[in-house]
Amino acid sequence: MDGGDEPQWIPIGRASRTAEMQEGETFHWMDGRYPDPPIPTSLNGTIIHRAEIRDITGLPQLLDWAAEGDISIVNTRHLMSRKTEFNAVIEELAEFVERDLCGEIIQIGDSRILILPKGVRATQSADERR
């Protein structure tokens, strides 16, 4: 295999690629320097958030993401030890996401939930797709 046929490997990690960026690349490496980049939302795209909720004060952000039509994968591990607070968060999420927005909340494993907006559905397997 000559050099032109080999795959192009993109380094992943904290190292900056500014000097390595090729002409025509359409992405930017933020490296934690820009915590709130202006990510455009459009009718053709969905944002997937990965979050960890530690107490009930994190609930408004999850509700905002759901209202914006975003998907959220939420780790609830720290909240699960406080049953009353955990139940209050899940009930408020269910009320808003499932009843008001017609979305879904799916349990993933022991400590994660998936919040899906209206129009996005989860299936058990690829055979269930329509």
C-alpha cells in the first residue's frame, strides 16, 4: 500500500491541532478553551447532551434542553442515594417531557436515563424500526 492509499489518522486528545488543520476541514478543536461555542441549531439537526445530575438544582437545565428538542444522556448515580430528591427529579422530568412535550424518558442501565424529544423514539433492537 503506498502512502496515498493509507487511512488518514486524526489524533484525539488534548494536543492542539491548529498547525495540522488541513484546508477544507469544517470542524474546530475547542480543547476546553471555549465552553459556550455558538453551535447553530437547525431544523435538520439534533444536539445530544451528556450530563450528570448531582441534585435538584440541575433539573432546569435538563428541562431547557428537552424544551429545545435536544437529546440528553444523564448520569443519575450521585442523585440515586437520595431517594426523595431522585423521585422528585424523575417525576418532574416525566411530567414535562412525557406529558407536556410528548417525548420519552428511557432508563439505560442502573444509573443513566435518556431524554428524547418528540419525534425521536427508542427501540429494543434494530428489528423494531419501522
